[in-house]
Amino acid sequence: MRAPVNREELLLRIQALQFTAVDLGLYLNTHPNDTRALADYNQISAALAQTRAAYEQAFGPLMNFGQSQSRCRWAWVDEPWPWEA
Amino acid sequence: MWVYEKKLEYPVRVSGPNAKLAKTVITQYGGPDGELAASLRYLTQRYTMPTSQAKGVLTDIGTEELAHMEIVAALVYNLVKGATISEIKAAGMEGYYADHDRALYFVNGDGVPWIASYIQSKGDPIADLHENMAAEEKARATYEHLINLSDDPLVTDVLRFLREREVVHFQRFGETLNIVHDFLNCRKVW
């Protein structure tokens, strides 16, 4: 896959990966012994962490409360907010 | 979007079943100055805040209030968990028990259910931030009343933590009000 070049593209990848993880997670709650789904979940989770790290390196923290680091100056309060389409 | 972290912001322990105390503490779950009202108020006001800093403050404090709602729920859950029917009756909680057993529901200490008119979202950031500062002080006062009523030192310890957070939030909202004032003063003349 071609390396993402802009914020929107990277964010879309994170959204796709995380949605897959959300949906697999719901499935696993009621099918905890499904090893194939579990392997998919763990693989997606690793890819998500990697993509998230790449995004945060370039565009600042995605999460609050110690889940993401910030460069100086504190970038959490920088625009844009997600509802600002 | 939100993700859930499988832990409390502050550890919760209780000395034992205590329906009387649960009946009062539940007001910070679903009462007028409780944590549900606080979180929903800030999380719905944040969209129309005029500065990015204000949006961040409301997002973060609204999110922390959700964690406080969980702490209050953990207190009430553990206080009623082992309570007997006669203890529930003695606490005047039989009306609550009839409708909810020992489940969590959004009511105040007298069983009045939560309503959206506990909160406001005015679209005027000065009005909204003043409401939020008042809300933090009302919640602080409520926690002080609950500390006065508490006969369980473990519960009191948690209530003290929650009270402190109201003080910190008030401070941050005051600073946010100044930031928003400065921003609006640069742009508008009335």
C-alpha cells in the first residue's frame, strides 16, 4: 500500500482500522473462543497502534489523559476538532 | 469518538452495606448537580465554544465527569449490594427498590428522575461558562453535604476526591472564561 501523504488519508486509515477493531470486539464478546476472529483482532490492533503513532507524530495527539504524548507547545487544544467538517 | 478504560479514576471501597448512605450518594449520579448532568452539559456545550482551548477544556472535563459518574455508580452499587430488604426499608429506599431493585438509575436522593432541564446549552459562551462555574460550586457543596452525612470513612475518602475535582474544574472554567472574554473582546464591540 502507498504511504499516506496527508492528514485526511491517514485519519481515514485509522477510522477504518478502528472500526474493524470495534466490530470484531463486539463479535468477540459473544464468541470469545473464535481463534480466527481473535487473530484478526490482534493483527488489526497492532496495525492501529502503528498508524496511530504515525498520525500523532505528524499531526499531534489523538487522545487525552496521558494516552498520547505532545510536543511543545501542548497540541491537544489545537484545531481542528472532529466535528468541524 | 470515545473509548472505555477498564479501571476507575480513583479506587472505590466501602466498609459494608449501607442503604441509607446509598440513598443520599445517588444524587451525585442522577441529581440536579450530579455527574450525569455535569458530563452531558459540558459535552453538549463544547460544539459551539468559540475557541479551540475552550473546546478542549469542555471535552476533557466532560469526559472526566463520565469517569466520576462511574465512581459514584461504584459507590452506590457497593453500598446497596449486600443490603437486606429490612435495611432498604429502614433507609426509605423501598420505592426505589420496587422500580429498580439494586440496579443503578438516574435519580436524586428523593427518587426524582434526572431531567434535561437540569442543564443548559445557551449558544452564548459567556453564559455557558458561567453556568459551568456555578455547576462546579453546586457539586462541591453537594459533596460537602454528603461528607457531612457519611458514616463510612472509606466512602468519605472518595467523596473528598470528587469534591477536590470540582474545585479544580471551577478554576479551569474560570481561566477558560478569561480566554473566551479576551477572544470576544478582540472581535466585537457592543
